[in-house]
Amino acid sequence: MGFGEQKTSGSTTYVNIVGGKLSIRAKEGDEGAVSRTNKNDVVVWEKHYPNLTGALINVECKMNEKLKANEYIVTIDDVGTTYKLSIPCDSNYGDSFIVRLPNLKLNQLYTFTPFDFEDKVKKNKKGEPMKIIGVSIKQGEDKIQPFYTREEPKDRPVGEENMDSDDYKVYQIKLRKFYRSLVDKFAAANDKNFAGYEQKSAPKKQSSKMAQEDDSSLPF
């Protein structure tokens, strides 16, 4: 459960994602702590973990005033120890998490595993290995599948084919605004126990520039 470490009951641990790992702040000299230089050219010390297991207690979308960016704040409980996992909304981590949110339920045990690696087979337009970034979620041995997919986008905004860079930026803004709205729907569905995600719209053709990569073949 949790990170596999003994924590004081009632405490709160704040967790970020750094390079495909879960990261918590540490001090120089702490056992297992590693250093890195952040975007402000400041050396910080952290502990890194591959995954986090616990009961899903809450999901919020909040503005990080310091970073001036929206974040999904996922509250996870491990026998009285609270973890606050921050996932940037405008990122592949955020996209990967939010398309699975409608298939999650509060007070259920899940394991969250971020990933960031290069696919040795898939190539981008420059012929370079494609970066595969996201968050895998499992309940026991069962992987939580995306509610929104390329084949079945449902009510999710769909981009046009062959968009130029300007049109794609506009599409991304619209798409991620829609994603953020799912947090309130998730809360309502759990609080009022109604099927807030049932949609009757027919599948639409998805843009080849869709930010969310299919990670169904991942081993975790």
C-alpha cells in the first residue's frame, strides 16, 4: 500500500510526477534521496517511486498559482495516510489520467503508475523514437481502460484532419477545457449516484494529431 514506507497516520504527503516517476520532496542526506536541477536552475532533492496504491478519495482541478497552470489533484488514502498527487492538466500525464476518470469510483483501491519512455518501434514525423507518456491505473490485476478512445470519442471534441499548428493549438485548448469539466461530472456522478457519463453520440473519426496515445499494450 502507499509507497511501501511507514508513514504517520493522519499525515499528508504531496506527490508530483517527474520523468515518469512519482516524486516527493526530500532533504539532502535523506536515505534514497536524489538531486536534480529544476526549471529555475535550483537544485532540489527528491525521493522517486514507481507507483502509488491506495483508496481514491477525491479528484479536483485547481490552478497552481505559483506555476500558473491547472492541475488535477488526486487524493489517495493509505490506512490514514493521505497522498495528494498533482498531475498537470496540460500534459500527456493529465490526458492519460482524465480519459480514465469516468471509469473510476471513489473509495476503491487503485494503483497509479506514471510512465515516460521511448518506443523503439513507433517513430515521430522526424523519424525519431516516439515518446510514450501517461499514467497507468490498475485495480488489482485489472487495468482501467480509457472511457474516451480514438474509436469511440463519444462527446469529446474531435479535431479535423490535417490541422495546421494554429488550428491544432485552438483544438488543444478546447479539448483540455472539456477534460477539466469531467472532474465536476465525476464528483456529481459519485455524490448523486447517477450515470453522468452515458452518451449516445456515434463514434467520430479522431484526428491523427490527438495528444492522447493508446497505452493498452503497456505491461503495467
